[in-house]
Amino acid sequence: MMHFWALTSKGIEEVLASELTSLGATVVKTGLGVVQFTSELDNAWRICLWSRLATRILREIDRFDINEQSDVYDVANRIDWTEQMQLKQRFAIDCVGKHPTIDNTQFGAMRLKDAIADQFRAKTGHRPDVDKDEPHVRFQLRLERQMFVFLRDFSGPSLHQRGYRKEKGEAPLKEHLAAALLVRSGWDKASPLVDPFCGSGTLVIEAALLARNLAPGLKRPRFAFEADADFDQAKYQQLRGEALGARRAMPEHCQLFGFDLDASQVQKAKQNAERAGVADLVQFAQGDATTLTKPATQTPGVVITNPPYGERLGDLPGLLPVYAAFSLQLKQHFANWRLAIITSNADLLRSLKLSRFKSYKFSNGPLDCEFTLFELTEQQVQITSKTPSLFFAESESFANRLRKNAKQLEKWVKREQICCYRLYDADIPEYNVAVDWYDGEVVIHEYAPPAKVDAQQAQKRLFDIVNLVPQVLGIKPEQQVLKVREKQKGKEQYQALDKVGVYKEVTEYGAKFLVNLRDYLDTGLFLDHRTTRRAIQQQAKDKSFLNLFAYTGSASVHAALGGARNVTTVDMSNTYLDWAKRNFAVNNLAGKQYQFVQANVLEFLQNCHNQFDFIFCDPPTFSNSKRMENTWDVQRDHVELLRLIGKVLAPGGKLIFSNNKRKFKLDTEALAAQGWQIKDISKQSLPEDFARNPHIHVCFELWKSN
């Protein structure tokens, strides 16, 4: 009996242990992503042929008890490496785990490599070559708590590579994970199975291999153990013959279907099935999960799928209607079937509005996912006339308000010649979102619900919102973007999401701007300051203009278009300054009179020796950026900021100062002592689309008294 380690993905360990037991191994220990077992050598060859759930089999060479001072080089020299490989063979080293004497796994691998090479040189006068890409032999060092374990790759390249999948989808399941999902789904290998988001067909193909009892390793060109000194070719060929003879006919009711909206994906699935030798056992066709109907069978089966997850926050609005419509089809056509679905997004699962039966945790590549089972019983799939749309009853009030607001703003929008504006801002407290229109696309900002509001209820209402907005505004679901706007601090304030890099050109009072609806929590254009920007354009002619905390430079663009003599744009972020430069470029604004300064605003003001006729300052509420020595709080620090601004404001000049802190109080007494005259223009600065939210920002005009 020899000791082996079977590696797999997180979440598969338990079913892998059961599989190994069924293949004649004795399971010794199960850990995260690994199952240790003992087996006769020839049975280990058989396991490599038959395992659907392991990614790699390692053969243990030896293990040694260690202490905190143990060195890999010294411990490794207790093994005779000339028995493990030949001088002419190239080798590679993997190292996993932690130990006090090893800074990182690369260092551990290097120490083992040196021990092997030095031992060969001492015994033969020569060192074997290292080849990380195509070695003849691969060793692994595992750093356990009180032990160094030395292993040799027994199976070779990952066992999930069955050899049939040349064509992959955008987000393919690895074959071993697909097999694990099939096992966990409870599918009996004899009933119908449907994958409505089949992609390159992995789940359906793995189901066919299971149903016909086809050994997944038969198509591999070779295993690593075939290069071992104790390999028995005749015995191995006998095992292959037994595997070939184990194939069985498809059960009578075992019909396997895969559908995908993308015709090119369906073609890839068909090609993969052909290479796997199961093309005659499966049916792939182009189909929409939102119009899915049951195959022509009376036998209940399993709907199992790996649908789009919406890994980006902005993808969710486009997917929620898909999941809701998919759920409706299941309820209408798949009574008494089972649904098995893997996703990394719990919100999407909730949008199915089904009661789960069981769930498991798995890793799909870098994503932690939940594999959830639903029994589609008669009670579960019941749809009454009261809930045909799956919406909350009161959601119609949200739809009506959104429709009414859009109608009321229609004439104003045309008159103002703008294409970006706010349609809805938590008008109905239960529907606590803002809805902004960006020239044919919509951004939905979800405000964090108050603690007294049930989080699940708020989530369900959000699903209603993203389903209703496209219907009311006549757009496609993918033309809306969802953003969670919570109270944020510091570096989180303009936090970047997963980057897509798609910019959209919009217009405002003759100015052009690039907005990014998907990559940041803010789009690059603060809509509530639109009126202020227009005022800047109207008042900037022949003036020296300074824009502080400039963000993407929209106020600077308006000043330049208004004929400012020169414009200086200051922000601490190079990302936003580059964005500001692009905004200038789309407006054909270029020249030395336009300066862009990357700097901490307070430091810039302290060191500035120029004077400006017109200054706009719209600071963040709070910041603790890494580029700042201290934190910034607009309530606490605005007096000092305005003192510094006063030093660079030319005689007779004007400052427009605004911010979005709720309940902000200007320290008029301290500012009067600095010689400032103040006019509150908050009400006048509010555009019509923000009039229902008078606390969205404060805005003041300030100038120095003579």
C-alpha cells in the first residue's frame, strides 16, 4: 500500500473522498482541497483513469517531523533523489504551505531544487536540468505544521483536462467541478437533464460520460506514472481494457439537453461533444432561458446550470430580469423537477423567488460560489393571478411616479438642451433609490436602507425597480446600471469598480463631457451642479479661473467655453486629471492657457503665488487619501481652506464654494473675521430635476470686502 494525495477544488473534498473509496482506495485524511489515501500501485493507475473529481494525484515519497529551525535543504538530503529520477531527466518543483524558515513558497522550491541538484552533482559529477514548463518529473514540497512532505506528481497535467474541450465559453466550468455539481445535484444518471445556459457544454457532456460510465481519463495521451521505474505497461493496458469494457448503454429516459442564447457557444458545445465521443447522446440547440420549456418527456429530471453571475455590480440590472423570467418559465413548465444552480451572487438567487432545498459551497476558479438545489414542487411553482409579474403590489406606485416624473421633465429637458438628468430620488420612501438618465442609459443609485428597514424586503423592492425601470422608460435591461451608494469615507468615496473602460459622450449647455457609467461609483459628472456650471460659463469671460478639487474638470470646461482668459484645474488624482484633459479635448480646447495640476489642494494653495479672478471649490465631505498627511473633513476644515483661498483670490474676485455634506453649517462668524462677504445661493443653484431634494448640496458666493 502506498500513500497518495488527491488534489481538487475547494468544496469538492467530501465527494472526492467518496469517489476514491468507491474506486478501492482507503481514505486517510481530508483537508482543504486535498484528500489523502492509500492504495495498491496498480489501483492508483486505475484511479487516474477513473477519477472525475480530482485535479491531480501525487505519490508521497517521504515525510519528516520538523521544528521551527528545520531547513528544507537539510531535510531533503535525507532522501536519495537518484532513486526518484535519472540525471538525463528535467525536473520542476512546486511548494505549498508555510514555515518559519521559508519567506515564500518560491524560496522553499529553490531550496529543494538546490538539494536535488547538489546531491546529483556529488554522486555523478553533474546536475540535472530544471524545466518549469515541460519537466519529465515534477516534485512537490508541502509545508505542514510539524512536517515536511515530499511528493512526486503521479498523474501529470490536471485531470480535469479530459481532452475534449478545445472550444471554451467565456466563463467555463472546469470538468471536475461540473462532475461534482452533477453528483451534488442528486441526478440519478437515468432521468432527463437540461442546462439552459450551457455555454461550451461541459455540464451536459460530463453528464453523458457519467450516464454511459465512460472513464474520463481514457483520452489522455499519457500519465506521469508511465515514466516511473515501477510502471507495468501490461497491467496498465489491462486496466484500460477494463475501462473500455465498462461502458454501458444510455438509460431509456436519460435525455440530455443544452441550450444557449449564443449560437457560437452552441457550436462549440457540439464540437466538444464530438471530441468526447458523446455527440449522439446529447442535444445542443440555440435557446433562450427566459422562454425555456420542458422537453417532450413525462419523467421529471434536473435543470442544472451555471448561468451568468454578474461579477460586476453594474451587471446586476441586466441579469435580474433574466433570472426572474427564467424562474417564471420553471414554475410554468417544470413542476416536479429539481433546479440546481451555481452562482457567486446571492442577490440573483433571491430574484428566483424560490425556497431552497439544500446548498453547498464551491469555488469556481477565483470565485466563491453557492450551489443551490430547489425542489419545484406543485406548491413551489404555484403562480396566482395576484402575482403574475412577481412584483410587490406597491411597486406600481414606484412605476407611476417614475413615469410621471419623466413626463413632467420632458419639456424642461428640451428647453434646457441637456441629456443627463435625475428622474427619481427616493420620492417614495420604500423605494429608496435615485434614477438618473444618461442619454438613453440609466444609472440606479441604491441608497443604503435605514436599519429599521428589513434588508430582504429592501432587496426585493430593488429587484422590482430594476425590472420596472426598463418597462417604464422603454430601454433594454442591459442599458441600466446599478450602484450601491452607501455613506463612504476617504479613499472609498470615488472607489473604482471592476474596470470596463467604456466612456459615453454627453452634452450640457453646449459643453461635451465623457461619462463612465460602469467603472466608478460616480459617473464623472455631478448632475446636481449643472446650474452652477452654467453660471460659471456665463461669468468666466476674460477672467483667470481656478477649479479646486476639480474631479473630472467639468466646471473648468464651462469656464473655458465661457471665454476665461486662463483656466487652472487642480486635483490630487491623476486619473481624474487625465479625464479632465480628455473632456477638454472633446470640446476642442487646447493651449497653454489651460493648466492641469496634480496636487493636494491645501498644499497647492499654500505654495501658490498667482492670483485668480474667479474660483470654484467643491471639496469632498471627507477624505483620508494616502497622498494626504492628515484627514480632511469639510465641516471641520472649511474655515482654513477658505483662508488659503482668500490669499490667491484677486481683488474684486469671486469664489463659488459648494459641498454635498448634509447639515453643513458655514462658519459665518469666523469667515467674517477673515473679511469674507457671503451669499447663500443653495436654492438658486438647484436644477429643476433636483428641486425635490433641497439638501443635495449647499452653495455660496463669497468675495472679500474692501
